Amino acid sequence: MVTRRGGEREAARPNAAAASRFQALDLLATLVAVVDTEGQVLYANAALEDALGISRRSIAAVRLQDCFTEPVLLDNALQGARSNEFAALRYDAFLHRLNHEPMPVHVVVAQTEQTGEVVVEMLPQEQQTRQEREERLLDQAQANKELIRNLAHEIKNPLGGIRGAAQLLQMELQSKELIEYTQVIVHEADRLQSLVDRLLAPHRRPHVVGDVNIHEVCERVRSLIVVEFPKGLKVVRDYDTSIPEFRGDREQLIQALLNIVHNAALALSERIEAGDARITLKTRVGRQVTFGKQRYRLALELHVIDNGPGVPDSIKDRIFFPLVSGRDGGSGLGLTLAQTFVQQHHGLIECESEPGRTDFKILIPLP
């Protein structure tokens, strides 16, 4: 709220009624301010206060336009709001920060039901990019799911016919050499059948829900990897033991984590030979986390971090696609199935990779 004395503006704290109406905005991770149609700040949420590095009282002392490197952009937007030219407007800008470089943000200006009030939401470009990436992952996973199911069924039916015909032919043949050919057909049909079964596995197996301790899942996977790679690989625990149990399918989560850790171990083959391969299992609690187009008060963050060569640039954007693999002989199903299992827990897997450090992060909502 603002009063004027001698042409100067004085700041005051938002009144109790305004604070009560807007306090839910403090739960948002995005930067939000409620302003009047001239740009005077009526309320600033905690995220904006932290980003600017100044108190809400100080923010209320200025027009929001003055917090940007180009105030005219918000001026024009507010002018459009005053004349009811739009319901919402978006543009990119830079936000001043105390003792820091300006922050690139995506600005969304929208009118409220209250006359004379405008909500200005500012999404840091990094956060905006992350949200767009998550939406692509979700859309991609859904498309993969439909593709896999349709393709698997299309393959499965003729495959059974090919195998059956080869077996009947084998019964009629006398030549041992020709029988070997039919055995090759049967063997390859069985191999393809196994691949199809793996593709369909997440959609066939019932979701068995129970109480899950994520560290029991981690320890189970760790023990399996240590047995398979007894020398040259160190699997490090970095656990937050305060993480509560949650409802989920323990076996699915073990399989999802095992797929990721096993992939990491295979990518570390050169470092294993050198004796300095390292995989870190790191658990943390994320607070006020947004993923999968929803916001959660608490979320599990399970990281699988390795010191390998990194994901090849050629497949970085496709690593969760079915049949995409970064190594010779790989089926390209491990990460696809892991993503499917995690999404059945309303979660998501993200990946950040560069030479020397790859981080697969599993996000799952917590109660």
C-alpha cells in the first residue's frame, strides 16, 4: 500500500486483508507479485523476495516496472490490462537482483477477478526450460507407451505363426542340415518373443502397492551391483535417513533403479578397468517441488550419479525412447521400462549428463 507526501511515495506493509488473500502465493516456487494497474506492488510472495534479495516492504515501496532492466515492457503490458486488451500476456525480460547479475525470466501478466489488480508471474528461464522438458518427457512417455503396446501386438501375432510353421516344417525334414535352419528360425522367433514380452511387461504386471522404504530398495540394488562388479567399482551411499515410507510397488522400484544403476555400471567399463569407477546413490527430500505439471509439498529425490563418460550427445534427447541404446549390444529397453515404472508412481526420471558426471534423478511424490 502506498501514500504520497510532497510528491514522494512511502511504503507500508500490505494490509492484513491483502496478506490473507494472497498468502497462498507463498507456497509457489515461481516469483509472483500482485500489482495495481499502475504497477504498484500490493503483494510479493516469498520466492520473489528471495530472488530480488530485498524485503517485501522494500518491494512494496517501488513500482514493479523498476525491478526490470526494461521497465517499458511491463508498462505496456499493464496499459493493455487497463484497457482490457487481453486476459494474459507473456514476454521475456531481465529482473534486477541485489548484488547479482540480472535474472532472465519469462513473465506472465494476467488480470484477476478483482478490479484493478493484476498478477505478474515471473518464471526463471532455467525453471521454464525445466518445465518444458518435463512436459516433453511426459508426452514422449505416453507416445512410447502407445507405440510399444501397438507394435508389440503387431509383432506377436505373426511371430507365433512363423514359429509354428518352422516347427511343422522341421517335423517333415530328414536332412540334419535343413533341420538346423528351422531351429535357427525357432530360436530367433523365441528371442523376439522375449523382447516383446519385456516391452509389454509394465502394462501386464499388476501394480502391487505396499509400504516402501526407499533405502531398502537402494540396498537391494546396491548388493546386486556389487556382486556383478566386485572389483574396480565403488558404490557410495549418501542417504537422508529421515525420508518417510510411502505407498508404492517395491519390486517395480527395485527394477527401475536396477536398470539405471546397471546402465551406469556398464558405461563405466573403462573406469572399472582403471579401478576408479564410482556410482553414488543419493537420497534427499525436495520441498515445494513441481514436476509432471503438478506441485508437491514433499517429493523423494533419488540420484544415481556416476563418473563415466556421459551420455552421447547424439542420443541425449532420446535416451528414454524404446530401443535407443548408447552401447553395442544394448536392447535400449532399460531406461524406457524404468521411466514407465516410475511414472506409475506419479513420478518422473530426469537426466543431466556431461563427461565425467551423469546424474539420473528419480522424483516421486511423498505423503
